[in-house]
Amino acid sequence: MDSSKVALVTGGSRGIGAEIALRLAQDGADVALTYVAGERAAHEVVAKIEAMGRRGVAIRADAADAGATVAAVERAAAVLGRLDILVNNVGIGVLGPLDELSPDAVDRVLDINVRSVFLTSQAAAARLGRGGRIITIGSCMAQRVPGPGGTLYAMSKAALTGLTKALARELGGRGVTANIVHPGPIDTDMNPADGPYAEAQSAMTALGRYGTAGEVAAMVGYLAGDEASYVTGAEFSVDGGHAA
């Protein structure tokens, strides 16, 4: 990767987002990341980025706040001087029976998982030049819902596939690509591989195990790099065969 590249990773203070931020820094990018509650964790990620010799910045931005979402893009570009790569990682999971999902829950999930991704992509697109990248983190549940309780979450993540394909068409003439990565069960503090649901989730995959955040970050690293310049509007499953 060109060492002058600048990336913004939303929700980059922990889990998959933190691993993506570190991978992009390892590949030579300066990295801004957003967080909402984990300030200490966010600054720890920034410290690791700086230890690699790259610039890092942590930006507090609540993805449920439309204004904060756009402001985070503007601040990342202002502090680091430009923007070349956007990784839409932020998202929440709300699962439950269809008849128990309240209108407030619907609004919150769509605000964070869909509206914020659209607004961040819109703001970033205005700043991305030729060779720019928009990479969105979806979910294996956008491709296969293995049981009840996932209506709201699956809907929100499936919407991102449509957005990604449309962005590819919208921005392709400018040499900007847009792709989506669908993780399967990934070992994070929110969904640990030794947690109460791990055995059932592992059994849904062809490989019979959880993935690692690093395995997702590796796919993002590829899509952010020069070798993926002819890849756009595509879906990539990093799910251990969950959708097989």
C-alpha cells in the first residue's frame, strides 16, 4: 500500500474494527478510528498504530447521531490531511422474536447499521480520489439466517449489500471501489469463542470453528490495497462456510 494513504475505520476501538485499523497501519496507512464509549481502548489502538510509525487519531462519534457521523469524516480528513480508505465497521446486533422488537429498537438498529453507513460513505465519497476504497463490514446473516430471532439485524446488514453495489456503480467512473465483507462467527469480546452460544454457532460453519478478527482484517487489507483495484461491487464471505 502507498505509505501516504489515510484510512478511517468506524467503530475501531475493539474487536474486528481494532484489528482492521492495526492491519491498515501495518500495511502503511495512517488511520483514524471512531469510538463511542471505549475511549481508553481507542487510544490504546492509536498508541499501537503510532508504534508502527504511522499517524493515528481517535474520534468520538456516536453512529446514532447523523451530525456526528459526518463530522467524523470531516475531522479525519482534516487531521490526517486527506482520505483514501473508508471502512464502515460500526454496527450493533439486536436479536429477538419478531413480535418483541419495538419501534425504538428498529429505529436504533437502522440508524446505526444503515443510516450511519450511508452518511459516512456519502461524506467520504466527496473526498476520495482515484484509487479510493469503501469497504463495508456486513454479516453472514445477510446471506443466510439459520434460525429465528434475526429479522431486524439481518435486514439491516442485507441493506448494506444493496448500498455497496450501488456505490460501486456510482463511484466506479472516478476509480473508487466499493466492496462488502461478511464475517461469520468471529472470536471477539462481544461473541467469544468460549461463550454460551459458541458451540451452536461453530456448528453452523463448514469448518466447525470461530474465525479470528485478524482473518477478517486480512480480507479488508487486500481490498484496501492496490492488488484489488479491479474488484468492486463484490461480496466476500469470511465465515468458515456459514453460507455454504
